[in-house]
Amino acid sequence: MTDTIFALATPPGRSAIAILRLSGPGARAALADLGVSAIRPRQASLRTLRHDGERIDQALVLWFPGPDSYTGEDCAELHLHGGRAVVEAAGAALIALGLRPAEPGEFTRRAFENGRMDLAQAEAVADLIDAETTAQASQALGQLDGALSQTYAGFRRDLLTALALVEAEIDFPDEDVPDHLAASAGPVLDGLIIDLKAALADGDRGRRVREGYRIVLIGETNAGKSALFNALVVREAAIVTAIAGTTRDVLDAEMIIGGYAVTLSDTAGLRASDDPIEAEGVRRARARAEAADLRLWVRAPGDPDGDAEAFMRPDDLIVWTKADLARQPQPGGLRVSSLTGAGMADLHDALAERLAADLSGADFPAITRERHLRRLSEALSAVEAGRVRLRDAPELAGDDLRRAAEALARVTGAIGVEDVLGEVFSTFCIGK
């Protein structure tokens, strides 16, 4: 890379401060052309920026010489006043000096390509920028610190240990090496298979933290689902009437419970209907409920079981609504009143406990991307195939283990990374 890039690292629009980032071999020359000279590394200096004799701004300037910078290249930051005219003038000056605007994620891509971070850590940067909850931020910070990469590296070390034993028997059959050396790799592979299976079994936890935990309200018509939905999101998001079947489609709302992002869905009441629109709403309700992380089975006092027995899952949470009208305690579940608010605090506590139980507490750093799941699945399949062929066909087992090692290396970008770079960095904001 011989070009020098720049981008706004703060949101566009009027603000107190706007930060322009520069990276590349021409960063130092660009500062000099703007009138900034004799600047100390990593020390903010107040300087007047000029171009073609015109004063641009009085700004704080920071200089980060490579390779000890975010991208590994020479970098600089211009902390400008946040008026649009100032930012546009500074950008125009940089373009006139031969710099070009950065593409989405290009700063972090350069950091990856210069060895400042691996691919899993680069993905964590994007997740941290997008984090809206403490759980999302904590997960991203752990991945940025290398927790996920270190785990994959540990898997790969075990794999390479086993592969070395296999290849020693293949390459040196006449040398003074122990008999059946390849077979001694068996226990190593057995332990690795257990670890990979555990990682895959825990794979959905990271996705649910990152994308949001899906809670779906399901139940008969007029059970009070929409009223409960409005009470939970604390606004009139859904239409509530006494007419059965008012809700025809799935209605989603984003919220935070116990520090976790949640997508809450209200759905059509479950019942047989000759109305094609309502029937489609029921179909969508069932489909959304099947994909839910947690279902709240909403029931009103006196409701018949209907489809409940056939459709319920053991981990569904039963919520009895209209507690202000109920004369007799209902069996099991939680009792709430969307009208008076009775029982809503208990429901929030129950949801927070379920979220914490489902999304925290595991030792394995959570997998956050579908790409990781695919590579771990490939590695597990290859290791299992190699384990089967270890004693009778060590040459073929060696090929299997090499495929597994390659799959694990692709997660962190150690090899074969070009096919995923565009996918990873296209989602970044421009200034990262």
C-alpha cells in the first residue's frame, strides 16, 4: 500500500469536535504541508492548519509514527472544530495534497494486513462500535483482547502436535522412532474433538448476545399479548382492541433487559381461521415462535388450552394476563396485569434471570459469527475423519488433520484470507 488515506472518525454533522484520521506513508508530509512541523509523537499539539495560504482551523494535532500505531503505518489525527465548513475545508486540503478518502473498514483492514491484529480481533472492532448493551461491549472487548483467537490457537497447537506425530511415522519409517507413533496422536485428537464439540454446542450464545435475544409472545386470540407487549416496551406499539384477531402480523420491538439486547415480538393469536389474511398471520406467528430463543405463552383466565399442549415447549414461560380480573389463582407461571402493572416487575426479573442463564457463565469465549461456526464445523469433521483413519491409513489421516488446521487458521486470518476480507470489512464505518 503506497497511498495515504483519511476519514472522519467522528459522526458527520455539527459537533464540538471533529476528528480526521490519516494513515499511510504520506501522513507526515501532509502535516508539514498543512503547517505542522516539529511535532512530538503521541503528544497533542495546538497548531494552526493552513493550505494555499488560507487558514483552515486551529486544531489539536497528534502524530503516531509506524509501526507503533493503530494501522502499523504512519498515522495522524486532526482534532478540528466540528463545523461543517471546517471539516470540508480540511478534507479538500488533504485531497489536494494527494490523500484519498478511506473506504469502509480500511483503517482496520490495514491494521490486520500489517499484523497489528488478527481477523477475529478486527471483527471485534466492528462489534464494539456497534455495541448497544454492556453485554455486547463486554463480549467484543474480550474478543478484541484475543480471547477467541487464543482459544483457536490452542486448538490448532493440539492439532499440529498430533499432525507432527503422524508425519514423523510417515516420513521416517526406517529411523529410530517408536512403533505406531501415529497411534499416539489418538488421545490428543480425542481431547480436541471434545473441545471442538463443546465450542460448537455453545456457538449460538455469542450470536444471541451480538444480534439480540429473541423473545416471542404466543397464545390464543384475546389472551392479552398485545397489551403485554405494550407494557413491556413501555409505549403503545401494538393496537389493542376487544376484537379477537386484531393482530394479524408479527410486530417487533428492540429493548434491553438485564444488560442484554432483546428483540420482543408480538404475534397473531393462534386459532383456525377461514380468513386468508388471519391464517397467514397465524402461520407467521408459529414460524417466529419456532425460531425464538424464549417464548412467553400468554394466557388469560378461563382460556381453553387450545393448541397450547401440542405447541408448547418445556422451557416456555407461562404468563397469565388480566390479573386484575382473575378471581382464582392460576396454575403455574407468572400473573400480571398490563392495565395496573401488577406482576410486571416479577416478569422483568424472570426474563433477566433467563437471559443471564442462557447468555453468560460459559468458559468458552462465545462464537460471534456464522463464519466461525462454519470453520469450526469443517475442522471437527476433518479431525473426526482423521481419528478414524489414524492407525490404518496415517497418510490419509495426515491430509485430514492438515485440512482441519487450515480451517482453524482461516478464522483468525492466518491463511486463505482474501475470500473473506471484503465480507468482514464492508460492514465497518468509514473512519475505522
